[in-house]
Amino acid sequence: LRTLAEMENRRRRFDKEREEAFEFGGFAFAKESLALIDNLERARTSFTDNKKFKENKDFPKILEAFEILEKDLISIFKRNNIEQIICKNKKFDPNFHQAMLEIDDTSKEPGTVVQEIQKGYTMKDRLLRPSLVGVTRFKNEDIKKDQENKDNHDTKK
């Protein structure tokens, strides 16, 4: 009876591992493919920022080609369950964001993502790459109040 139970557990474990391998088999490829969309976006930005290119009569056609390529790539990503992480004006989440810098911005609550340096992506709810972000910092008064509250709490113990 015990041997049958062990065999059943092995079969379940094997089925689960096989299912995960099929589901996330392209994970490494997907992760490396993110460089394509990054480089395409950088090329489009440098192209549109260049005054000399803007004066070219073919500028609109070339810009349209960039946009078509970018839309196609995003469409391919979506079909393969690769989604961009939407992070601007959201609360910082260390599970999906990597803070690269702190920004003084009194119009936003501290810990709010206000700048996206590099886009992050998930694949079937699994993190491919975190978003590199700039986050609003806590004001010095807030830090002092937090420290005072902690000190007061510690002295009451």
C-alpha cells in the first residue's frame, strides 16, 4: 500500500514538473527577447530626437515603420503571455520594481513611482524583469517623526 502511494506521489510530481516545464519553457528566451523591444524603443527615440532626421522627407514613413515593428513585437509578447508592468504613479512594490533613485516630489505620497527608467515585464504572473524606477522619497520630517515614534515606543517597553 505504501509503495502504491509513493508511486502515485511520484506520478503527480512528474506531471506537475512537466506542466511547469511546458508552461515556462520559453522563460529564458522571453527574458532575452526583452532586449529587442528595448533597443527598438531606443532607436526610435534617438531617431525622433535628431533634428537632421526630422528634416528628412521620409521621416514620417520611417517613424511609421518603427511603430509597426514595436506594435508587432508587443502583439507577439501578448500572445505569449508577456505583459509590461504598469508602474507610473503606483505604490512602489519590491516584487515588481527596483528603485534606482529617489526623487523629491511633495505632490505625491512618499514611495510612489514617478519615473520609469526601464520597463519591467512578467510572463504568466512570473517576473521576467523588474521595472527600474525612480521613487518619491520620504521627507526628513517624516523620517524624524517615524524615528521619534519608534523611540517613544521603545522607551515604554
